[in-house]
Amino acid sequence: MQKNFEEYFPPGTEEHDLLLKVDFRRLPGHVAVIMDGNGRWAQQRGLSRAEGHNAGSASVREVVEASARLGIEFLTLYAFSRENWKRPRLEVGQLWRLLREYLGKEDRLLVENDIRLRVIGRKEGIPRPVLRELERVEEMTRTNGRMTLVVALNYGGRSEIVDAVRRILEEGRLGPGDLDEKEFAARLYTEGIPDPDLLIRTSGELRVSNFLLWQIAYTEIYVTPVLWPDFRKRHLLEAVLEYQKRDRRFGDIHAGTPRKK
Ligand code: IPE
Ligand code: IPE
Ligand code: MG
């Protein structure tokens, strides 16, 4: 176990007890999260939806740091879908503002924890000031190697697939016989990122909501009723422990090694 674990997961706490059960040789290399339930969390407290999103940013901070400390190599967070533009303009504006503020404040957390930021999604449509912040933090963290934090923004799994086809057509290099899964995956936004091993969805919804459609072909899915603003490191540990109980077969008759891209 790494140093400063004790401080982050103090003995005597629930987190520490859960941590002792984790098999560090079988950590999910890539965890993807559909952060859901901010609105319901706020509603339950008579607060505005914006306050729910605000509270959700504390969960982001904690999960990012805990994942890096555990040794998870890739963490992907679904922060804004292409479909989320359907929400009231006020809420959409608040979400983008919150993200910009988060980047302005939390860039230090990424630097201190040696985390690289990468953004996936359609760049066109993302408000300019947010794009500038994203590019600044991506550039600032480019050489960080402990963990890659992938943030899905203006993201849709179907648009990603269409954009990959567009790239292939624009390149005009691949003929029908040259196209295979590897070539195709190399044109997705997630180029070079292994497929998620574990997909967590909070707030109990049993759907994928257009997230990483290609990449989750063999991902283990974990749904928790916990609403995103209540999600803490112990919930992450619970998800990892549940993942470690799964028998991943990849179509075979016994558990094998995860596929690497
Ligand atoms: C997730 O919480 C945040 C985003 C989709 C950006 P929601 O805002 O979807 O919360 P619920 O589902 O309405 O509770
Ligand atoms: C999925 O949550 C999108 C993000 C978490 C960014 P939604 O709340 O938008 O999904 P639906 O509408 O319940 O499917
Ligand atoms: Mg929702």
C-alpha cells in the first residue's frame, strides 16, 4: 500500500475497513461514472437544482482524489451529455459556469496528485470560456502520469461513432477491407484509452444514457441508489469490491484477462 493512505483512509473508519478488503492486483484500470441524481438530491432538501450540482462538485473532488490514491489509471466522468442541452437555459448556464469555476479552483488538485486531464465530446458547442479553461488545464497537466481524468462534455456515444465515421471518410485512407475494430476505435474520442472495466451509475437509474456505447461492450456495470452529491470514497470502495467479485468471461467459459486495446 502506498504512503499517505493511512491519512486519507484513517484506521478505525469505514473506508479503512473497506480498503483492507481490496485486492490491489485486481483493481479496475478504468472506472467510468455516470454522475446522476443532483436534481433529486436538491429537491429532497427544498434546494434549487443548481445547488444540487454545486454539492455534486464536492463528490467529484473526492472521487478524483480517491481514485488516484487507490491506483486507478483512468477515471472517466460523464459531466454533460448532448441531450442535457434540452434542460432549461438557466440550468445549462449554471452547469457550464460551475465547470469553469471548478477548473479554475481545482487545477491544483490535479497538479498535486499528478493527474492528467483529457476531455471527450464534441468541442463545437462548448461555451468558449469553458473551452479555454479546458485547454489551459489539459496543457498544464499533459505530462502528468499517475492517473488520467477523462471528462465527457457535450458528449454522446452516438455522435462519437458518427464523428469516427466522418474522420475515416475525410482521411480517405481506409478501404472497406482495411477497417477493423482497432482502426475504428483509434478514431473515437477515447483513442489510446482502454475500455472501462467498471461503469458506476448513481441514483439507481438502469440505463446507459448514450454514454460510451462502443467502449462498454464488456464493462461491468454497477448501479447504486446513492445520489451523486452523497457519493463518497467509501461508495467508490464498495463499487470496486463488488467489481472484484465479478467473473469476467468475455464470452469464454471461464474468467480471463481483461481485453486491452
Ligand atoms: C446529474 O444530475 C448531473 C447532470 C446530468 C449534469 P441530474 O441533474 O441529472 O439529477 P436528477 O437526475 O435530475 O436527479
Ligand atoms: C446522464 O444523466 C448524463 C450525465 C450524467 C451527464 P441524465 O440525468 O442526463 O440522464 P437521463 O436523462 O436520466 O437518461
Ligand atoms: Mg439525471
